[in-house]
Amino acid sequence: MDSLLQKAYSPEEFRKNGHDLINLLADHLAAAQTDDSQKVIPFINAEESLNYWQEDFEKGTTDNPMALFSDILERSTKLQNPRYMGHQVSAPAPLAALATTFISLLNNGMAVYEMGLVSNPLERIVTNLLAKRIGFDENATGLLTSGGTLANLTALLTARAVQTGVWEEGSTEKLAVMVSEEAHYCIDRAARIMGMGSEGIIKIPVNEKFQMRTELLEEYLQAATEKGFKVICVVGSACSTSTGSYDDLVAIADFAEKHQIWFHADGAHGGAVAFSDQYRHLIKGMERADSVVVDFHKMLLIPALTTALIYKKDEQSYQTFQQKAQYLWSNQSSTEWFNSGKRTFECTKLMMSVKVYLMLKTYGEEVFTEYVDKTYNLGKRFGAIIEANPNFELALAPECNIVCFRYVQEGKNLNEINAKLRAKTLEDGKFYIVQTSLKGQTYLRVSLMNPQTEEKDLVDLLEWIGRFAEGKE
Ligand SMILES: *Cc1c(COP(=O)(O)O)cnc(C)c1O
């Protein structure tokens, strides 16, 4: 080995850097939890940020990687701060983050059993547990994959394979999927990737609670059939991304069973209620879906990306990809759960099951229950606080930890004022919230992802927005 490689692989350097890094991160956690003056987001525009890093890069190599870690930390968004209330990404449990470093160093690739002697069995155990909590029977099975977007695409590919047999031959039929107009954009993207085009994505309108109007499914199916489309899948959102609305999965299941259409439930965010006695009722009917997606990196405390894709029928999960890969396995048609790559888009895949298994073994599934209950209860509480405040109004009564609301003022252009309030919040950095557009109206939006967020933070947020709106900030 030449000397650079020797240095890069030195166990002693690793030991020292590792201890220093843990100290840096532990200090960061402590500051995020206690330092009231910490900015959640140190916002600068993209060009400025690029210039900064370009200059840094041009300075050449450093012998102090800790200074670099520290700099990146300072300039990043702080999800561990309770005033982080933005996008639906977990503030990961620190133990699960440690597991990420651990699995990165081991780097067992998982595609075949020999490259995942532990991670393949752990994947089976954690997905079996999730399937059981959703309410599936022992014929169900699951896998982990890199994100809800990829998992939804994979499920639609399975739906197509099962419904049409498309694989050796390309599709000669015009295929379509039915989905609520509030579904995550990745469903639309997946359908287009699969060649369905915009006509093949049949968007079902939503009601005033932003749930799919399931009473329209029959009519839309008939119209599609008359136009020569074969509908292969109907997708229910549990919940939708913008407003956190849960579709009526029982009604969708009835419809799908009647017409023998694949029923896919997108529970990327809200499928986590499978671990909550208080909120499980929201996913009633999910156990009748042919496939279900749940992100562990949203509502289950795990760092990105870790997504479960559960199938009601084990054997169907092997129909998605039918090609042979002689150097990996000899027989594609056998149901070998332990060769991960047979059922996943990825070939090489992170040992993501370790993160979930470690959390379950250390804290029990009750840690998921506690988290879901706390954040969902807080969402509802925030709804009540907004309702009681004449300066604000809700877009809808929150069903979960996603809350859409806006500032209201007589005689003002509300879209303009709320967009301004969000921009000001971003620039200021004390809170991180986002915005969304619902039926042409601009709303402020929070996802209460951080388990340390308390009612007081939400009261402070409204007060801060109110002060700015009145020109006092
Ligand atoms: C976040 C989300 C997705 C996308 O998942 P990623 O893990 O971000 O790829 C899909 N569907 C819903 C309902 C979501 O909330």
C-alpha cells in the first residue's frame, strides 16, 4: 500500500476521528435541544452557497477533517432542533444514526445472501413485523428499498406484471392508474416512467378534506375503459403529503376487489400509525391492499433512506422483475427472500434493516408508538390553537402531524401576505416551516417531525408570524 491509502485506512486515525465526531454531534444535539438562539436554518441562496464551497474546495486538502464536519454542520438545516417543522424527514434517533456509520463501514451489499448474511434475515424480520401490525396475515411479505419514490415505482411495476404479464413483450395495451389528485407527485412520475403518459394517470378529485372522492371511482373507470384503457392499479394515499389527509381505504379496497384491480396503499408518511392503538383506525382497509409503502425515514425515526414495501401475497413480490442474472442467482422464479436483489430495484443496497432492528431491540416498538402518538396529538392540538386565534385559519382540521394554516387580515391579499410570511420565516431562520398551495390558495404548512417539539414552540411560532405580519419584526 502506498502511504495515502495507509493513512486513509489507519485504524488509529479512524478511532480518533470517530471519537471527535461523536463529541461534535453530541454537542450539536445538546445545542439543538436547549439553545433558544440557534437558527434552525442558516439560509443563504444557492449561488452564494456554491461560491463558498467552490472556494473551500480550491484551497486544497485539509489535515483537519473535524473542521470540515463542523463547517458543514453549521451551514446545514438543523432537524434536531424542536423548531424544525418543515418537510417530512425524520429527526433521526441518534442510535439509528450511529447504525448508519456502522453499516457503511461493513457495507455488505445485500443483493445476494452471501453479501447480506445478517441484513437479509433482519430485513425479513422487520418487514414481517410491520406487515403484522398493518393487519396482514402470514402470506404477506416485505422488502426494504431506497425511498418511497422508488418503492411506489416498484409496486406499480409489480401491479403491471401481475395484471398484464408485461416483461418479455412490451405493452400493447393502453395502461392506466387511478389516483387522487392530492397524491404524491412520485406516483405521477412512476406512471410516466412506465410509459402511461398523462392520459394514463387518472386523477380522481378530492373532497373538502382533500380525500379521494371514492364515490367517483366507478364513473372514472367506466370513462377510461370506454377510451380503451386498462386500469391496472388504484392508489390510496395514507396520508396525502400536502394536507395529511387519509383516503378511505375500505372504499378503495371494495372497488379494487370488485374490478380485480391492484390496490396500492401509499403510506410513506402515515402508514406508521400501524404501531399506534390510538391512530390505527386511520388505515382501516390497508390490510386489504395488494401492496403498501411505509417510509421508516419519515414517521419511524430512522435516517434516510429506509422504506418498506409490503405485499399481501409473498409470491407476487417475485413477479416484479423477471430477468435472469446468472452471476447472482441461478433461478429467478424461485422465491428466495434471502437474495434481496431479486425483488428490489437496487442491486447493491445499504444494510438498512440494521437501523430498524437496532431500534426495535433497544427501545421496543413502543418507541414508534410513543412518537406517532405524540406528534399526531400535537398536530391536533395545534389545530385547536389556530382555531382559537382570530389572526389565523386552518385549511382543514388536521388528522395527523401535518397542519396547513394561514394568516388572515381583512382587506389584504392573503396569498401574497402568506407567501411573504413564509419567505421572511425562511430568511430569519428561527423556525423552519414550508408552504403549500391548496385550491389556488397559499397556506403555511408544518410537519411536526421532531419529537422534542412542544406546544410552546407552536405558540411561539404563531406569535412570531403575527409580530412580523404587523411589522414588528
Ligand atoms: C414522502 C412521500 C413519498 C416519497 O417518498 P420518498 O421517501 O421521499 O421518496 C411518497 N408518497 C407520500 C405519500 C409521501 O409522503
